[in-house]
Amino acid sequence: MTSESLVTPEPAVRLRLDLAYDGAAFSGWSRQPGLRTVQGELEAALATIVARAVPDQPTPTLTVAGRTDAGVHATGQVAHLDLSAEQWGAVSARRRSAADEHDPQSSLVRRLNGIAGAEGDLVVHRASIAPAGFDARFSPVWRRYEYRLADAVASRDPRRRGHTLWYPAALDGGAMDAAARALEGLHDFAAFCRPREGATTIRTLLDYTWARDDDGVLVAAVRADAFCHSMVRALVGAAVAVGLGRLDAERLVAIRDGAARTSDFPVLGAKGLTLMEVGYPDDAALAARAEQTRAKRELTAEPR
């Protein structure tokens, strides 16, 4: 055994990124050949910043809390990346501006925004060294989305048209809110999810409410432990059917309990949907939460 084999390699550094984006020009979060995606833009920027400094190691990849679909926005998205000791050393040693002279995380944020954020529709707010056990994808205890819908009685602000769905009919917001609240709890939401082989559709819908803001725009607040594919937009479509008087809360609960896709309501468009926030447990519970989420059991699945 050589002396080199006795040397313990330096641990990797895990960085947490907090970011926001306007989803209109992105084909979703996930990297896709030939398409502009949030992950693709950020990883290309990381290749420029990190891989060129340490060319003999793979470019860092991102793991995200919620893989948003094409057109979906985010103000509170979270991702992480792992850097080897050599890569982190190269990032830390790079020449920095006076504003971030003693803070390599701020320097990385500035450079990411200078490359990936050049179009102005993607902003990294913070980079921080993640606490032990942190996993952007598996550690969350909840995700919160907002959906904005301007119906026929709402004031329509053209400055927000890219983030608000304009609906041509008047909707009963009170009925929508009552029906939404009736769906809360731990249930099989297969009726509201696009099926994926081997994935469970059991979720805990922690909060689902509708209220009008000062302009009369209907705003949904939806919070769950995780969401399956198209779930939020299907929940919104179901509420709109209630607001039109085509369904009531009792029928909507029966559809949920039937756990089968239905044509009773549409899946609404992405432009009104924004990922607002991702909730994590205390630092001491991060690793346990990640392990629990990864575990293959009846009530867990790949989170979004």
C-alpha cells in the first residue's frame, strides 16, 4: 500500500443556489438538446466558469427542487451542485471584484448572472454552502405554487399578461375556494396527474385556496409535499370548472377519490403558474428527510 492510498480525499463542496426565472422563453427546467432550458443555460455557464479552470473533471450538474414545465415561472426555485475540492479551489481563487473580494459565493453568483442571466429572464439570487445532508430535490417538506387568473370581472394589467391567464368568462371565486379546500389532505391524485410508469400519485395537498387580489384577479395558493406531472394546472382547471358551475365540490371530491383521469375539466395553460417557495426542515433534519423521500414506499415518489 502506497502512502498516496492512505490520503483521504478532500470532501466535495455542495452549493445551494436560489434563483428565479420567467418561464416564457424556456422549454422547462430540464436540459433538452437543441432547446433553451433553465438547467441548460445554468450548466453551460458553469462549464465556462468551472470546467475551464479544472478541465480534467466533469462539468458540475444541477439538481433542482421542482422541475417546472415549459412556460412555468419561478421566484423561489432551489437547486444544488457539487464541486470537487479542486473545482471549489479554482472558483475561490478566481479574481473577484471589490464587492465580493472575500466571498467566492457572491463571485459565482455575479458570473452566473453575467452569462446565464444575460437575457434578463433568469436570475441567481444567492449561492451558499449547503448544510450537511442538504439535497435540493429530496430534502424539501413542501413546495408552494401560485396561479394567477384574470376572469371577465377582474382588472387586466397588460404589464402582468405574461404571468396571468386571461379567462373570458366570469367565475365564482367563492365556489372555487370551497371546492379547492375540499381536496386537501393525503390522497391519491391520479385524476389530476399525467401518469408515469412506476411513479405513485399519492400526495399530501397541504393547502389549496382561491382569493381575489386588489385588482379582482383570482389567485390560487397551492402547497403540497410534492407534485406529480401537471398536477397544479389540473387542479386549477378543476376549480375553473367549479367556478363556471359545471362541477361542484362534492363531484370534485368524487373525481379525486376515483383516482382516474377524466375529461370533466381541462389542464390550464402554464403562463399563470409560478413556483413561489420551497420549504426545507431544520438543518439537523435535512439528511433524514432526504433519506425518507428517497425510500421506496407506498406514499413516496419522485418529487417535482
